[in-house]
Amino acid sequence: MSEPLRVLVGTTKGVFVLTSNDDRETWNLDGPHCDLWTINHVIGDPTTGEMWAGGGSDWSGAGVWHSGDQGKTWSLAPLTSGDMFEWAKNDPEAATFLGVDTSATFPFDKSFSSVWSLARVGGRLYAGTKPAMLLTSADSGESWQEVTGLREHPSSDSWQPGGAGLTLHTILTNEKTPDQLRIAISAAGVFATEDGGTTWERMNRLDNDMDQGHHHHDNQNEIGHCVHNMIGNGEDGALIYQQNHSGVFRSRDGGRSWHDITGNLPSTFGFPIAADPHDPSIVWTIPLNGDMQGRYPPDAAAAVWRSTDAGETWQDMREGLPQKGCFFTVLRQAMATDRSPETGVYFGTNSGSIFASTDRGRSWTEIARHLPTVLSVETL
């Protein structure tokens, strides 16, 4: 491999970077970065090596961290204030102890507590927040503005939070048409724009020929609004997969309608989904035993399930994964692929492990362990 491969990991205690210089045989771990912030998502630009990390909490406030030197150093663009700032502002000794600049200003005041998702396309950055807002930056993350068209959608007053709150956790982009975005909000569903965010269409419609018996919401002509994760695959942006609270779905028309492909999976419930960048018919997901049953692998035996026919059938892949007493959870943004000729697949667990496959999921190796809770995994 001519260039190092990096796995970017967001955790409850900052950013970690795993680097392989020998075609994924060995890995070196670096971190934590970003002052031990809770980091929900980390992305990178392969052309420049720049990285961005979004996160925050009620305590720290929300912000986006930026690294221009491949993750060696990081700087923060603060977006909202948190409890720490308010405490420090009223207590000079606390301000000194915590190193807080009490003259700082925050462009979004207290509008949201954390950044949950990031994307880059056409020279612009996008960020999704909790509660759900969409932000954009034209200067590599130094300054941000809200994409107000989304929050002005007529349905916005009816959006309901999922278990983790009202989070905008997925932003899909298309390099050929940068003004085309698909976003997912838990629990409001899928939204699409073709004009860079000025206008939006809500897209949760099921195919007309579906057996809708397991969808736990009032409108049986829709998928559940609690989308857990979504991945686009295909140059034209038409093919999208999603893991929903109530099943796995596929769209071949850019999200305008969805087809249930849960099929022979052992559960309708799970969080992440990933697709092969070289073959749009290959997709992976990690079913869990259910919402109220513990949210761990069925029978406490870990498996990644792979489809090679766009979700029509699924096969479990277990080699190298724990098959007894496995109670971890894999969260919504904690699975990714690389662009190696033999696609690599990676996922992280809430118990602090990173697993990697260099053969499209047939076998797995634990490449890091004992990390903090893993919230996101991406590759660069």
C-alpha cells in the first residue's frame, strides 16, 4: 500500500487514530486527542490529510475540532457554551483552574449540546447536531452557519427524539452533485435536498408491495422514523441502504421509496450499516437482539452479516469474533470500509475494541482493545 491507511475513531474520551503502513498487517495507535472531549464523529480528507472531529456535551458545549497535520495537533472551533463555561464565568478561581477564557463568544449560544455527524463535499463541510440542526462551513470549519431550510420544514414541530435524543446523525453527499444531500434524524426519518439545503423533502415511504406487519408506528405505509444509520452507494446517489429501528431497508431511487430487506437476518434491530465502495451489491450490518432485550448480539455470539445481492439474502460472518459471553453493542456510526482493492471493513464496540476484516468480512481480527466507548469509525 503506497500510502498509510488510517482508521479514525471517535470515543467518549477523544479521538484515536490507528495507522497501518504495511497493508493492514500491523497497526499503531495514537491518542487520545481533542482534550478528552466526547467525539461523536471523525472524518478526513484523503487529498489533504486534514481531519475534523465533532462532539461535545452539556458540560463542554459543542464544537468541531480540526487537524491540518494528519492528526498530530488539533484546534477547536467552539459552537455553543456548556455548563463549564457558565461555572467558570461566575467563579474566577474555577476559570483559572479549568483554563477557560470567559471572554469567549459562541455563535450558536446554547442552541445544541453536541455535534453528531460531519461530511465534506464540494469544498464545504456539513455538521449535524443534537437537537437536530444542519450547519455548513465554507472555510474548513473555522466558521459555521445554519442551513435554515431544514429546521423550517413544515414537519419540524412534530419531530420526536429517539433514545439518544433528537439527533441528526447521518449526512450523505454526492461528489458529482454537491447540492444533493440526504440526511437522517432520529426519530424524524430521512430528508433530501437537491438545492444545497434551501428546500427539503421528507422521504420515509415504503414500497407498495411490502408486508408491513413489524413496523411499530402509526403510518403503515412508511418505514419507522427512527433511522439508526444510512449509507449511500453508487455514483448517481440513487442506491441507499439504511438500518432502521425496525429493519433494514434499501432504496434504488435516492430515498424516495424504501424496500424492506431484513430477510433472514436474526433481528430487525441494529445500528450500523456499511457498503462496499467497489461493488454496490455488497453490504454489511450487525444485528442486535432487540431494543428492550439488551442490545447485544443474538445469543451473545458476535456476527457481522453480509449480503452480496443488495440485501436479498444474508450470511453471518463469525470467524475471529467472540462466540460466547459477548454483550457488546456496536453503535450507529461505528462501522466503516476502506478503499483497498480487497475492501477492508472495520467496527468498534462500546467495550472499547476495534475489529478489522481485510477479506470483505469473512474473517476478523481485533486491532485495538481497551479504548473508551467507541462512538464512530471512519477510514482515511
